[in-house]
Amino acid sequence: MSNRIQSIANAPQLGALLQGTRKSRKLTQAQLGARMGLSQKRVSELERAPGSLSVDQLLDICNQLGLHARAAAKLVQLLSG
């Protein structure tokens, strides 16, 4: 796992990060959704419009994808304005 830090400035960048990380982990949307208790369609929606993520969903998806907690905390700040 990389320790690379990636800056996120807006929701589309967050969606791209989530999608890219999921793909790099070789997970389908359906597989990630199953881990989170979400449908494949909902995972797709979250990747396309991550502004609709709840804080709980954001933390869960970051955990499932192995994203560092510090990054998750920064993302929460971004989403909450």
C-alpha cells in the first residue's frame, strides 16, 4: 500500500480517488457494495456524486479501501464545508 498523500479540493476529485482506489484494489462496485451493505448502483452513485455521502459512509468506504484515517478526516472537512 502506498503512503502517497493526495490533495482533494472538490467532490469530483473525491469521486475519482474513491473509484481509482477501488479499481487499484481490484474490487468491483458490487464487491465493495457487499462489504458496505450497499447496492452496486449506490456505490456507482457515490463515486459519481460523492457529495451525497454521509460521514458514516465516507468513513466506511475509506476503511474498506484502506485509505488512511487522516485522509478520511480531511475528506469529512471537505464535505461538511
